[in-house]
Amino acid sequence: MSLSDPQSVQGVTRFMQWFEGKGWAPFAFQLEAWDAQQKGLDGFLTAPTGSGKTLAMLGGLFLTQLERQSSGQPTEKGPLLLWITPLRALAKDLEVSMQEMIDQLGLPLTVGRRTGDVSSNEKAKQRQNMPSILITTPESMHILFASARSVDGLKHVKQVVVDEWHEFMGSKRGTQCELLLSRLRALQPALMCWGVSATIGNVEEAKQVLFGTETRASHAVHITGDHPKEIDMISIVPESIEELPWSGHLGLSMIEQVLPYLEPPGSVLLFTNTRAQAELWFRGLLEAKPDLAGDIALHHGSLTQQIRLWVEGAIKEGVIRIVVCTSSLDLGVDFSPVDRVIQVGSPKGIARFMQRAGRSGHAPGKKSTIIFVPTHALELIEASALRESISNPALEDRIPPFAPMDVLSQYAVTRAVGGGFDPDALYQEIVSTWSYQSLTRDQWNRVIHHLVHGGDALQKYPEFQKLVVDGDGVLKPANRRVSTRHRLSIGTISSDAMLRVRYLTGGQLGTVEEWFIAKLEPGDCFWFAGRNLELVRVKQMTVYVRRAKGASKSIPAWLGGRMSLSSNLSAGLQRSLDAMERGQYDTPETRAIQPLMELQAERSAFPSHERFLVELSTSKEGYHAFFFPFEGRAVHEGLSTM
């Protein structure tokens, strides 16, 4: 069936009438996507943020169900569509917007979420009656695979949408997506798969990783939403370069110059690069201007679901105007009233910068405005490189990990916990993925040997013997403890042990890492969730606190806060340095830093494509060597070990 099929005319008419009633006109890429979905084709959609990608992915399902309704056919058992999203914050917003569209169309469909934020009671209800559209994350899908009863409910899935594929692809979460898709294709060979991406450079490779094989990728349609996004970038440059420090990443000295951009009218998202930085800026803004109290809120991934959902709802409803946030609000969450985005410090990547800029003017044809706040003097060079990249965009590649054996081992245990598996059958599923296409039988047997016997090094320790082989050759968990512990540890996002932060009188605030709390003593004060708190005691993985009046001793940091310089931004940075060495100071940012760079040229030299700068100096501590490769954290860490 397609949009032009005479049998689908009633469904198409109703859908278009609803569409036009909203004051919308479908874009060509949306029509192309709906037609491909009606034909049951796989696809890959690349389009800028705020261009209507979500509706492009839902239109095919809506048209099919409208036609079934018009012809008197019963509603199909769910889930019909799985929507894989990288962030829990996206899931709630998507659930609300999708259900609103379904109700307006008069369709007997339901939408549900299955993420870490959803209660166990709601998940139990889903096992009895799955929603028509299930919004989830890779981790939650793998937890579903660890339950044989839940897997049976996935046999009705007709379509999978992997949203923001560029966010998954460059990490082991992308490998998790590959494995879950291989499982779903084994359950439903006619499964339709779509990948959605706002910003990605290596599109052909991205398609092949998503679809698993070159043949399947070549048969998938590739649709581009060619609606260029206009981005207006404003850099806050101090009157004198001496006002900016030479190092650091917090940027708190710029608060006074940021305050005018927070004035009404309009709402603001102020992005920081780490959770600790968000906490500091939230406190700093309130201290600089107490009148912001009640008008400003804090949002990051370590706050409780209740706090995060309240903030998301409050800015949408206009209860608050300003949110200090991290990447927890980078993607997809639609705050229609947001007028300005402020980026504190370099985001270390062009794609991330443009993604955040797109949170303002988040609608087709609307201009986005982003204000850049340098946290130290040399970040003005990165700002200049970002400005050039906006004018001449070169989307960044995301390099996928190849055959990570830790993810494979975890997945094998997941399948064993979910009812057991035949090693030969599972091997065929696994090698259908891009990551494990070259996995040999010998390598697979070594993984099985490690899980059954603990490997050569650990075979004397029963704790590491996770699986056993039954009489039919099926691998199953060695005991109940293995199953329980595994379900609690599924995932690839590494961090230290997390402790819940709770008031003595009740009420949870969020989570902090164990290493941070270990540095504190009872009575010490720290700033968290936008509150000054006093540590009372730590008991059973819970930090009990009360509100404090004294000065806070510290602010939590999280080990996942380090950010590497992307290759494209590194290249743009080097181009800016080359231009300044030739005496070309063409942007507001490079003109502001010109005195500093002229001093650099006088006393040393410029690093460039042709010159690797190494500076030597001495002090009372001894001799020092400074290297300037500008190639990102991974290269820098490698060089530092030599």
C-alpha cells in the first residue's frame, strides 16, 4: 500500500484534513517517508533539528491505522512501533505529543514509556497489555530481553524507529542498538527499521551500521530534509581580554555579562558542559540576581525524575523562563516558547553546538539564536572556529566501536536470563550485525567458555561461572543470583557507584557518585539540586541530608564529565590559528584575542598544520614542557603517557 493507492484514499484524506487543520503543510521529505513506510521499506532520515522528523516517522503508522479504521478492521495488538530514544527526558515529551496527535486523529492507539523513570507498577501493567507505541531506551530494551514473558509481547512489532542515531552510533550504546535490532528481526523477519539523525557526516557508514548488512542498507531509502537551519551566533566578548582567565572551564566571571540576556521577554536554555558546572551557574546566577528566584530552574541527569519532569513541564507552560541544563535537554524535547540558547564554554564539537542552537526556533523555517560565553581567553579561538563552521558546515563523523567483546558477553548473559539460548542460533543473529560481522566461531566459543567456566584465569572462582549448559545444549543462568544481579547491571554507561540523596524528613533529590561523598564528613555542606545541603549520615547507599544555612564546602562532580575535542572542531581551530598567524583577524572573537595572539607570536610561535609547537620553561618546581597538538583528548592522553 502507498499514498497513491486507491484503497488508502479514505485514510489519506482524513490524515491530510487533520494536518491542514493544524495549519501545516507537509514537506516533501515527510511525504516521501510516509510513502516508503506504507510500502514497508527500511529507511534513513537525515534532517536538521526542528524540521518535523518525528511526524515523518509516525505518518506511515497513522495512515495505516486510519485506513484499517475506515474499513472496519479491529485494532492490532501492540506494540506496533518501538521508538528507541537516547534520553529519558525525550521519552516523556514524545509520549505526550504522540498521544495528543492520536487523540486528535481519533485512533484507538495508546502510547507508553519504558525507561528507568517508569514505575515498576506501570511496567507490570505493560507486560499484561503492551501499548501500541512503546518509547524506550537501549538499556530498557535489553532488560525486556532478560524476561521470556516480555519477549513474547514483542513479536507483534512492525516498525522500529531509532531516534537521534548519531548520538548512539559513536558509543557502545550503538552496539546495544545493533544487537536489539538483530533480536527483533529474528522474532519478526518483516520488521521495518528506520534511523533518524539530525547531524551526521558518514551517512553511508551510519546506514550500514544500523541495518547490519550492506545489502539491507543498499535497499533502504535515504531521505534528506533539505531545510537549512539559519543560526545566529552572538559571542559575549569582554571589553578587555584581561577580564578573562587563561584557563579553567567554569566561566563564573562572565555571569554579570550574561544577566542582560536573561531579561524578559522570552525564555532561555542555558547549557553547561557538566553537571557540576550547571550547579555552580545556577547558584551563581541566583547570588548575582536574587530576583531570578522562582523564574529559574536546574535540570541535569542526576536529579530525580520528579524534579526533571516538573522543570520540563514548567518551562513549556511558562511557569519558569530560564533553565540551567546539561546535555539532558540537548535533544528533541520540544519547548516551543524557548527564544534564546546560551552556551557556557566550548561544547567541544560542532554538531553538539548546532544541536543546542536548534533548541531555540525549534520549528521548520524558524531562525535559531545562540549566545556563546567563553570561560577563558583561548576559548575565543574555538568560538571563531564554531562561527566559521556554522557558515560552512562540515558535519562530523561518528566512528562506531567494532566488536566490543564486553557488550557481547553482557548480551549473551541477557539472553540466557531471558529464557536461555542455543549458541549456534544466537551466533547467526549476532553475525548479522555490523559490529560482529567478522566474529569467528573460535571467538564466540571463547566468549561462551568465559561465561560458563570463568575463563582460564578465573575458573577456580564459582562467582565468575555465570552460565550452565543444560541437557539440550541450551545456556541458562547458573543460579537465581546471577539473573538478579545481571538485570540490575545491564548497560554500557560507566560511572562510580551511585548514592541516592534524600532529606531526613523524606523526599528524594537525585543521585551523586560515591567518591564525592567519601570526601565529606557529617556536618559538611555541599550544593546539589540547586540547594545548600548538610550531610547528616550515609546509610545503605543513601545520603541523608537537611537544608543548611552556612556556606557550602563543595559541589558534586561526576566522572562522566570529560569531553573530547571533535575532529572537525579541531580542524576549524587549526584553520583559525593559521589565519591569525597570517595576520587575518576576521571575526569578533579573533579581534578580541588579537593582543594575546600577537604576544604569543612575539615570544614563541603559533601551532599549525605544519608546525607542532612544544614550549619549554623552568620554575622553582623544575622544568616544564607544554605540547600543543590540538587533536582532542584521546590523542592528548596518549601523548601524555609517552
